[in-house]
Amino acid sequence: MNIIGHRKIFLSISGILVIASIIAVVVFGLKPGIDFVGGTLWQLRLTQTNADGTRINADLIKNFFEEELAVKNITIYPS
């Protein structure tokens, strides 16, 4: 396989892939995980089936934290 002889083809393919990746990041954006945005992710296993995010937030603040807990969002996934 003559890679050096076909370097223009391989560089073109690489350039197209880099440009496509940049366009994909601009169009779809990045969704950084908890390790990049900071904070804490808690996963709770609840025995009740009618879990309410507002009630869970209030119970956590009342029972575990004396100052107000800053919660950006609560997502509940049934298992």
C-alpha cells in the first residue's frame, strides 16, 4: 500500500472528517457529563411508585441539609 504516494487522498479524507466533526459539534452541541460541569449526581432507589421531584427535593433539604440545596434539575426514571 503506497500511503505516501496517495497522501493527497488520505489528507483530503482526514480533512473532510475533521470538518464534518466540527460541523456536528456546532449543529448538535456538546452535552458534557457530570465530570465536566461539576456538582454531584445522586441516584436514589425509591420504593414508592409515585415519586415527585419537588417532594424529593424538599425532603432532602429538610432531612440532610441545613442550608438550601441548589438543585438544577431532577429527572425521575422508572425502573
